[in-house]
Amino acid sequence: MPEETRRILLQIAIYLGIMVFSYIFALIEVNTRAKKKVDAAEARLKAAQDAQAQAEAQRQAAQEALEAKLSEKNLLRLWLNEVQKVRLELDGIEVNPQSLTVEQRRRLIALLTLMRPWLESGSTAPAPAPAPQAVPAAPASLPTAAPPEEEPPPQPLSLARQIDAILQRRLVGTPLAARGIRIRDLLSGGVEFIVDSQSYSSVEEIPDAQVQAVIRAAISAWERSTG
């Protein structure tokens, strides 16, 4: 083979080698860039998924907190509005303190009865006794008169005793007067109903409908007198 032909073939081989190398290098570069783009897209997708999961967790926590708040049962709430007017809420429902229904008044009485042990459990320290004053000696011939004893002020009647007083007035002259129907306070702060020497914790437990009616009538009369 002539030398010139050999030289031309060698140059062609070199050119082909350079082209093949350039093609392979370009292919590797394209694949590398494509992989970087795919990795970046996957990272952005994962970040978006994490953010969405975090937002969903926060929304779920807020929903659970709201449900827990709504599940709480407020028995009694009393507050002043912006014009210093008393507002009242019974069992989560705002009512007008000036125009309570009979059922609302009974519910309020029951709640106050539940709170009464808290109000009566505290004890106050006795007031210090006044210092004794010197009394001049009376003549021997005249006996000294004992100072009149001061009667303690009458204690206010409890809720049960007020209703029982009305009940006893209504029972006078009726066949039920001989059955020993009474409404009494308990040391624990509750109220008991006595009928035929039997104790009941509520009017509904009393088996006699006539006795239930007369007790409820006394309660209604007390509500009207306090309204």
C-alpha cells in the first residue's frame, strides 16, 4: 500500500476516533444533566409531598382540638359583656337572666345546689373578742342586774328549707300531711326527699305521683316568689 494512502487512512481513523469519543462524551454529558434534572424534580416533588403531609397533620390536629373543644360541656357560665351587662349561659346555651323559663330556672337551681358545698366548705376565723372593760363596783345594798344576752342574728334559710316551708303549708289539712313528706339538706351539700320515712335523692325516684305533684307545686311556688 502506498505511503500516501496509508497516511490518509490513518487520518480518517483518527477523525473517526475523535468523532466517536466526542459522541460518547456528549452522550454521557446529556445523561448526567438529565439525571441531575430528574433528581432535582424528585427532590422538589418530595419536598412538596412533605409540606402537604405536614399541612394535613396540622389540619388534623386543629380539627381534633376543635372537636375536643366542642365536646366539652359547659354547665354554667357567667360573664359581663362590653357594656358591663350580666350574661348567662346554661349547658352551653346563652339565656336571658331576666326572663328564665321554668325549666331553665330549675336547671339553675340544680347547678347552684351542686356548687353549694364549695361555698359552705370554707371556714372564717372568729373575730377577736373585745378587751374587757372595767365595771365600777355597785353599792352592796343594790344587786347588780345581769346584762341582757344578745341573741345571734337568725341564719338565712337554705334553699331546701325554704321550699320545705312552702311544702308544709300546702300539706296542712290534706291526707298527705300524715306521710311525713319533707325536703332536707344533706351534709354532703345535696338534697333529700323524705316520704313515709324513706329517703329519695330526686323527685323522680318517689313512686307516688301525687307526692311528686305536691313537691313540684311547692318548687314552682318558690320559683314564683323569688322571680
